Amino acid sequence: MSVHIVVVESLKDWQPDYPRVPVVAACDYLSKAEYLKTKDVRVINLCRSYRYLSMGYFCSLLAEPRSHRVIPTVRTLTSLSSKSIYSLNIEDLNGIIQKRFKKRESKIDETFELPIFFGRCEDSNMQDLSRQIFDLFQCPLLKVEFRYQGKWHIDTVKPMHLTSSMSEPNRQLFIDGLNCYLAKPWRRPRARSTSRYDLAVLRNPAEIMPPSNAGALQKLVKAGKKQGVDVELIEKKDYERLAEYDALFIRETTNIDHYTYRFARKAQIEGMVVIDDPDSILKCANKVYLAELMDAHHIPTPKSKILQKGHVESMNGNIGYPVVLKIPDGSFSRGVYKADDEREFRTLSQKLFKESDLILAQEFVYTSFDWRVGILNGQPLFACQYYMSRAHWQVVRHRSSGKAVEGNFRTLPIEETPSAVVDTALAIAKLIGDGLYGVDLKQTENGVYVIEINDNPNIDAGIEDHVLGDRLYQIIIGEFVRRLDIRRESR
């Protein structure tokens, strides 16, 4: 039987008359071994803040690799952080909104606030609407603001947080809503679908280090023509046109706090086939999440430790020096630093804690090259050896001038790639999903170790396609066609 726990930033936030349920401090949930091992747990995250890379954010993020079911999920938090994302979810509520506000005498720019606690509200007339909003955004405490501009509409949806100054009606509503929620089975949000056969490829012509160069993009267009798929290159400005397409392929560096994620999320809501899908972006973008996921599933990786702001300890006797420090959402070797001793470790960790409440410390394992295995839908596509930049310990060296210097490469057929490298890459990719991934690994005399997995790996003409050539692009387009055919047949 599932066990509920409530996570709060401070135990003082939980009042004596609140429901009797295990309450855990966020710092303990993130760090104590008992919460890493316990399974079949339902987590209610009531931290004071859900901002990106905060303690509340990490509690929701790390619940998933622990096999804990959590509200709010990181997907919900990301949706609520951007009006351009959550506005897509509430379009279907327009009819019921007009019905509930029909008898209300309204003035232009008049607003109405509706607190929702676990799907419950104080106004019985709004209860069905509250329930539907909670189904869309499974966040324990929500504040919805409606605005009248010719007709009533939802203007903002924001998370609320547990406070001691909560009004008495809201306090009782919180208690009743939580008791009701604890007694009900887990609920999952609904999904929508649609079908067409046009592929949008999102790219940024101004990006300095894009995941696909111009030659690769043109080869995608040609591969599409051979398989009856109209491939069109789009940019950020084409966001409003996205629903015109049947599928989306993101060929721009992704991040959670970026429009690439909003594109992926909108494509998913519209029922499009999308690579990178939003879940893959969420999982791959955060190195702290990946570290815990690999530890939970015994995927070999260099010695790692998640460091918590305010609880920094020495690496002496733990991982040792040199040690690599990583901010959770760095990419292309950005946000990755090497500390050779205790002094550098203290300086760098203080710097990184200004950006994130958690950072990752990892054993430094030097090799002359990193393996990158490209995987699509659980099948290996290519294997590359990326050599370290000259006189540097990383594949990409970012100079102070802003210029990036990369090392050489060597692409091998999958059948000539060591089986331990391919098998290890497939094991971590399986835990993420069925999208397009690039798994970075190091091969040493002690074995093969996963460094990280990327949701939008490089596919450049002349590098990753060195072995397969045009067939690489045909395989990718073919996977889109396969998924589209399945959706069409299911209707």
C-alpha cells in the first residue's frame, strides 16, 4: 500500500491541527538515505518555493528516479512557470468559465481570485471548474485569477504556498482538501492527439554551437522528400504556427527555462509527434536528476555526490581531488569546472551555489576521448569518439573571448564499437524514454562509465553521419513516419 508523505521547507510550517500524515523537511528528503531506498511513496511537495533549481524544485525532480509519485511534478511546475505554456491547457475550459460567470455583473479589467486546495474551493458554484483546473495542473495549492475583458477568462494560474498567515476559511479548506486527497486514488492528467504529415524542424541560425549544422539540416529535408514528409525549417518566431504541422524535431540546444521547452510542450499538447519530447528534456537537462537515476538503477558512473547549499563538505576522503563540479543544467561543457584542491573546491562551489541550491560533485576521470553513442527508440545509430580539446581536460574548451575550441573526432560503425560501451549506453537511454539521445561515456581499464545523457545530441554532416551517411537521416525521418502511422491507425 502506498504511503503519503508531506515535504515542507521547514517543519514549523506544519500546524498541530493539520491532518496526521508523515511530514519531512525538504533537506532531509533530498539527503537522507531512507528516502532514497523507500519505494511506493506518494509525495506532497508543499515547499515555500518551486522556483527553478530551488529546494522545492529539486524535491519534485528527484522524486521520479526514486520511483516516488509526486505532486506537483516538475512538468507541472514548468507549465505553471510560463503563461505561454499553461494558456494552452486552459483553452477547453472557456465554456464552463462563461457559464459560471454568466450572472455576474462585470466591469472591464475586473478581476476575481479563486484559491484552489487539492481541487477544492470555497465557492460551490466554482467547484466543478476548480476540479478541472486541478486535473490540468496537479499542484496542491493554486491561485487562479480571472479577468473580464468583454468576457471572463483565466488570466493567471500560480502556485500558492503554505503559510502560517493563511486566512481561516483557506486554512479549513486546506485541511478538508488534503484529507479528501489522501483518501483518493492517484489521478493522471489527460492527453490530446491529432494527425497530419508535415515535419517542423526548430533551429536557430544564430546559435554558435547548434546540435545540427546546415549540411545536416539539408540532408533531413532531402530524406523527408524521399519518404513523403514535408520538412520545413522553423524558428522561434514560428511558435504560433506550430499546430500547422504534424511533428516537431528540435535541432536547437534545449533547456527547461527556454522557448525550446515551450515548443516541445505545445507540440505535445497539440498531439504532435515530438523529438525532443518535454519529459526527455526535463530528465536530461538536470545532471543532479541523472546522477540519482543512475545510482538507483546501478548504471556505472564516476563517484558522484549531490551537494546541498549550506551543507558543503570536503571532498577529502570522499571523492578526492581533482573533483569535477557541475551545475545541474549546463550543456556543451558549460557550467562544468574542475577543482584541483580544497581551496578551488570552496571557491567554485560557492560560485555555483549562487545559481542552484544543489550541485553535483563527480570524480575526475581523465581519458583522451569520450564516447558518444547516438540512440533512437532504443536502437543505437552511431558511435563517435570525441577527443579532448588540445591542452584541456574537456572536449569543448570555452575561452574567455567567447570562442569555443573543440577536439578531433572519430566515428565508428556500431558493430565495431565495444559492446560494453553500447550496452551501457542503451541501459541509461531505456530509463529516459524512446526519443533521440546521445550518451556520453568514458572507457577505462576499470570499465565503462556514463558521464551524462543528452536529449538532443549533435547530428552534424561529416561527423556523426560519417559511417551511415544519408541513411542516418532516412532512419530519423522513418521513425517520425512510423510514429505518425501508428497514431493514424489508432483513430
